[in-house]
Amino acid sequence: MNNDLIPYDELGLTPAKLAIIDKFCFYKKAVEEFESEIKDKFKELVENGEIPVSSIDIGNVILSYRKAYTKKSVDTNKLKEDGIYDDYVKETEVKSSVSMSIKEE
């Protein structure tokens, strides 16, 4: 990509703002890695029974655990072709997961 073609001035991207973008990208990656570590550890502790609840409030963040489950869905192409529902229901294993959300102020 040729960055000489980007009208930085028209976008308001001064050298100072470009430096902020670089820092943002660095910290965003660090936060994503940290978030993954927290979620993985929380999931492990809930699944091992060490944390007896499925949701915790840790200040500005809430961690919520969702159990693994099997979901059923309809293969709509087959349903449309054959006009039959029950013969084409399929099950899919869904892994357990943890979500993390920032509380509204």
C-alpha cells in the first residue's frame, strides 16, 4: 500500500494523532490478550467448581459464563427441496464460553 497517496491532512491525521493511533493499536492488542487470559481463567475456575456462580462483578467489568450446549438447526436447503422438517434437523455442539462487558456509567 502506498501511504503517500493518503491525504493525512484532509483526514486531520497530524503526526501527533498518528502517534496516538500507534499507541492505541499497541494497547488494544495488550488488552485483548489480557481479556483472553481473564476469560480463560474464569472459565476454568467455574468449570472446576472453584467459583460457584456463573457471573461476577469485578468493578467496571462483569464476567458471565455460559455452559456448553447442543443446538439444533434446520438444513433449510433440504427442507426447501423435500418439504420435510424432522428428517433434516441437525445437532451442533456449542462450547462453553465467557463474556466480558464494561458496565455503563
